[in-house]
Amino acid sequence: MDIIKIYDNSNKLYYIGGVVRDKLLGVESFDVDITFEGNAIEHCSQFGEIIQENPDFGTVRVLVNNKEVDFASTRSEIYPQKGHLPVVSKIGCSLKEDVMRRDFTVNALAMRVSDGEIIDYVNGQEDLKNKLLRVLHNESFIDDPTRIIRGLKFRVRFDFDLEENTRKLQEKYLENINYDMSFKRVKKELMETFNLNSQRAFELFVNEGIYKLVSPIKFELPNVNIEELLRKYPVDNIWLVYVGLLPDLSNIELTKTERNIIDDARQIGELNSDFEIYKAFDGLAIESVLLYGITHNLGTAKRYLDDLRHIKISVSGENLLTLGIQPSPKYQEIFDNILKSKLQNPNMTKEDELNLVKKLF
Ligand code: CTP
């Protein structure tokens, strides 16, 4: 997303957070956060028609040159319940106070809209140059443990490392996790991290014990390069092929579809023939087949995805009726027989299939 040009001469309007980091890194931003040092609702109505405002958070959406732009008031926050969403303690605080509530120094940079000046209270530019993620204070992960997963996400996205003290704070937190946390936010960060499809992210997640944020049950890295696997077999829910490997996901609220993908994969046992493989995987999501492949037998999953899934029988119920076979559970038996032959000989034509039916039934 491009930086939005706004003509402001107050010297109190700032691009802030990820957008400044991305601009300095020369990469595209996902979103553009803009903050006003003071009351954004009062100040920013001059830029255009107000679409929506939320006085409790001091945020306002304004139509600027036909684009909807969100403006936030500077705000400070406190964490009355560690691990849960923070509560706004002051709207319209100083820019410095707003910056100090943030996760990493590289995300705590501001750029003044009027003249492009970078405001850096926390040495974020230095860390950006050295590719380091550094928390702003020692309680940061205790306040918000999702920052550990955010750290993982940024490390992988930008090829950054954790700064030494930040690494120690992460280790310390992971040795003593407070599971009374907002797992909704954990899920969001897991999705964003693992949808990047990065084997490195998964290795760090497992080797550094970050997975324990989800559940403490010991987990070891499977001997499969999941990133490569997903490049060969693309899926919609990339993150689920990683996170779905964890033995206990009860803390994470899954949608019905996500739950089914995981349960389907876990219900399948040993498969001993092409016919068994086909019957087990037919109709399942590719994510489920891959999860089975990673945890049980990769060869079996690949056999299905590369070859078997493309095989379909041509004979229909209508064809059987034409042959004078009355509808009954026998139909399934016939279809299975055709399938068994066709899995051995995928070149069978419809005529071959019909001949087989005539011969057997
Ligand atoms: N933030 C934080 N702690 C969190 C989430 C967000 O301190 N748990 C702060 C960071 O300063 C971050 C800003 O809020 O830069 C906006 O959050 P978000 O949009 O999630 O992150 P971005 O840094 O904009 O990253 P992305 O490029 O992924 O949007």
C-alpha cells in the first residue's frame, strides 16, 4: 500500500508503526497507520468528510481524495490483565507515550507528515539497520505474549534476529507461561506467521519452544520440509498444515472447516493399498492429506495427490439402471469394483468399465 499524501501543517500528524518501518526497509506496507498527537477526531475532520468515528478510542475514518483513511489519536495503554487486550489509559497523550506502548523498536518509529522527519525515541533506526528486534521494556512479553509470535513473524518476513536481551526475555517467558491469555490474538498471529509458508518459521517455532504458547505438550520437528511440500501442493489454509501438527489445539478456537481438516487427518490409520488410500482421502481437503503425509506416511499422501486423485470412474447410477440393475446398496459395491480395476489400469474407458460390470454382475 502506498503512503497516503496528506497536506497538514500542524506538525503533529505522523505516520507510525509498521508503515514507517516498511518505508525505511523499502518494502510495501500492508496498511498505513496515521496518528495525531492530540485529538484526531477534532483535528482530522478538516481533511474531508467523516465516515465513522469512535470517541472511546479516539479514532476517526475520513474520506481523503476519495480514499477512506483512518486516523488515530495518540494513546497510552495499560494491561490490567496481563496477556489480555490492553485498556486505553489516555487519549491524546504525547507521541512519546504512544510510541512506548508498542512491541518492538523497529515498530515504534514515527514519520512527521508535514516534513517527512523521522522521530525515533527508541533507537529503532539503528535496530532496523542491524536487523534486530528489540522489545521496549522487560515486561513486554508478560503484557502481551502474542508479541513472541509477532517477533517470529517479523524475523522471518524481514530476515531479522532477536536482540540478545529480547531473546533472554522470550526464553524466560516460555519457561513460565501464563495461559490466561487472549488466544484469539494468538490465533491471528499464528495465521499471519505460518501463511508466509516458511520452514524457517516452523523450525524456530519448534526449536525455541514458541509452540508452548499454544499448549505445553512436548512437540518435535517432523522430518519433512513443509515449505517445499506446500509449494508443490498449494492449499488455501497454509497455516493449518503447520499448526495442525501440534498435538493439542484446544486453546485455539477453530472454525468448523478448520476443525474438520484436522480431525479428518487424525482419523486415518495405516493404508495398505491404492484402493484404501483412495477411499480414505477422496473428498478430503488437501490440507488433511498433507497433515497425514507429514505425521504418518509421506509416500502414501504423495501417491494420492500425484496419481490417484485424478482417477475418476465414468459409469454412473443411470448407466447401471440402463443395464437393468435396480438401485440398491449393490451400486456401491459395483462402483468400488470398477474403481479397484481402474486404479490398477487408469486407462480404462467407459466401455471397459461397462464390460466389467456386465462380466461381474
Ligand atoms: N502493536 C503492538 N503489539 C501488538 C500488536 C501491535 O505493539 N501485539 C503495535 C506495533 O507498533 C505495530 C502497530 O501496533 O507496528 C500496528 O500493528 P499491526 O498492524 O499488527 O502491525 P504492523 O507493524 O503494521 O505490521 P504489518 O506489516 O504486519 O501490518
